[in-house]
Amino acid sequence: MKRVTLVDVFKHRITQKYLQRSGINHAVTVAGYAYDMAVEAGVDPDLATKSALLHDMGHYEWYRDGKWDYDEYRKHDIHAIKGAERAHKLLIRLGEDRLRAKEVSLAVLLHTDSYLPFGLDGKRTDLQEVVRKADEKDEQPMGLHHYKEMDKSMAVQLLHELDKKVEGEMAG
């Protein structure tokens, strides 16, 4: 089975639609952090980078009176739930192995516990913890990390380089 690459994932119309909301720069940056952390932790870098790239694809916009309302967004936030489902559907459409798609989906679901009435400390797998830490490393106050710009062609270039690193790591 041919490996579904990060570039394959990024170029899909569904990814393009949802990463516009959560920020291409943030997604690509977190994927890069996840690769480094995965290698260090002995976690599958393919799963880690895909999970990180897709971790915020469940984001939506919350405006009140024409202005972004971050506090209302946080109060009603379920982006990890929506993102997990979207990530799974997308990967299956692209031909990803079903068990690998499930692992990515769970990492997207559990990259944050902000929507849960309890914490997940000590309950995440190593993969899920890598994605959480990679996301946290890029965060800025009031969600500003979602608004950093990155040209799509630059994103493809960076993801292509990351794909090469992942393939090298998987080869041995």
C-alpha cells in the first residue's frame, strides 16, 4: 500500500477548506514540532505528523456583533471532536490504512481536553502526548497562533521536506 503523504493530505480540498480556519502556518509548524518530538520519544513520525497537521481541522469561527469573540468560542468549543471525525474521513478517502486513520483520529480528538469536564493528564498514549505538546509549543495568547500567515506553496515545500524526513526515519 502506497504511503499517504503529508502533501497528499494537505492538497486535498477538505484539508484546504478547514485549514483556512485554523491556520496553515499553525498546522505546518505543529507538524514540524511533532516530527522532532516523535523521533525523540520513539513514536511513529508518520502518525505524529499527520495528527499534528490535522489537529485543528475541527475549528470554527465564533463572531459576535461582527467581531471575533474568543471567550465565547472557548466556552462552546468542540473542535477536537469535529476534527477527529473530519480527519478520519479524509484519511480513509485518501487510502490510509483504517487502523492508522483511527490512531490519527484519536490523537486529534485528545490533543486538548479543553472541551472535557475532566483532564487527560496521564491518560494519553505517547502519540497523543506528542501531538498535545507540539500544539502547545506553538500556542499564543487569545488564539493568535491561528492567524499567522503562510503561503500555500511554502506549506507544500515544508511538508514535502517533512515527508522526506518521515520516509527516511521509517526506512530505518
